[in-house]
Amino acid sequence: EVQLVESGGGLVQPGGSLRLSCAASGFTFNNYEMNWVRQAPGKGLEWLSYISESGGNMYYADSVKGRFIISRDSAKNSLYLQMNSLRAEDTAVYYCARATYYYDSGGYCIDYWGQGTLVTVSS
Amino acid sequence: EIVLTQSPGTLSLSPGERATLSCRASQIVGTTYLAWHQQKPGQAPRLLIYGASTRATGIPDRFSGSGSGTDFTLTISSLEPEDFAVYYCQQYGNAPPWTFGQGTKVEMK
């Protein structure tokens, strides 16, 4: 069974930093692209960042580019999100999400989500 | 960046009724790289449909997706009590950025 378990959320002051982790199990972590997606309270979903299976390619949404860094550790089957210079508008539930390449239709589609971890940026 | 606009914002229906949800893209979505995700309150989203029309593993056949280009539809043929939730369309592809629609809430009438 695919499991993605996020941790590391909490209350942080504006301008502060936080590192989120996502522990993956139930699949061969090295074979999948991974993502971070967030959801502000009462709002919709916002894709934030993507890392290729090798870790060699990373992409970011404009809203977090230059402030957030995605990384992965294959030995630990873990995904990370280093969040710096946090702002009030970064307050959200942060989801770790796996992407699968579907050969019948092409493209990397998010197919599994973690339960999320809440980050609150407030003084 | 492709902007996805979902309509209606809220759909009020009764169990057994048919639900039709729309997702319109600001530009052509390549090769039907369009997915639908379901989210229930307090839960993580779940993938329902990818490739615009292919059901993900374990998804009941009352869920169907259609469309291409810029106009896509998710249809729930006969609503079950567990289907009342928020539904998001998402465009994806071979590389990000990827975007989500703002969501359609299907609520019980």
C-alpha cells in the first residue's frame, strides 16, 4: 500500500524557516517523481514544486521560487521541502504527492497524496 | 501558465441524481493531460481520472471524464452519499508548472 506521511509543520514567525519531510513507503521511491502541493485554509490546491526521480531536475511555482528548496534522499525514502523567508500567505496544509507516468495517455500525473502537515506563519 | 476555470462553484443535488462538472482551460491542454481529483472534508485529495477520461485504479464506473482541447467534463452518473465532496481539475504533462482549477463543491440538496 502506498503511504506518504508528512511531518515538520508547525507555527513559525514571518521571515522564519521550516523544513518539511515526507516519508514514503509501499513503492520503489527511486522510480517516481515527487511533488509538494499546498492548500491555504478554505482555499483550493496550489502546486508548489516537483523533483525528478533522479533528483536532477527541480521545478518551482513562481510564488515560492527562490525561497523554497525541494530535495530527496533515496536511502531514506524521503522527500523534503526547505522553506525560507516565510510569509503569512504561506500558511497552508502542505501535501506530499507522488506522480506516475501513464504510458496510455502520457505525462506525469499526481496519483497519490499524503495526509498533509499544517504550516502556520504568524507572529 | 494554463489557467483552469471550473463551473459551477457549487452544485446542489440529491443522491441518485447526475452531476456534471465543467473545467475550461485558458489554452489547449496538450494530449489530454487533464486529471480530476476528489477531496472530502479533512482528507487528502484522491485521483479519480487521468488522461481526461481514464479512471484511476479502484474508481467506480459511475465516474467518467470527457473532453479535449480546452473543455473538459467530469460526470457522476448517479450520486452516492460518499460522492458529496469538492472536485478539482488539474493540468499536468511532461514537466511543470502544473495548475489546478479552483474546485467545484458537490453538496447534498
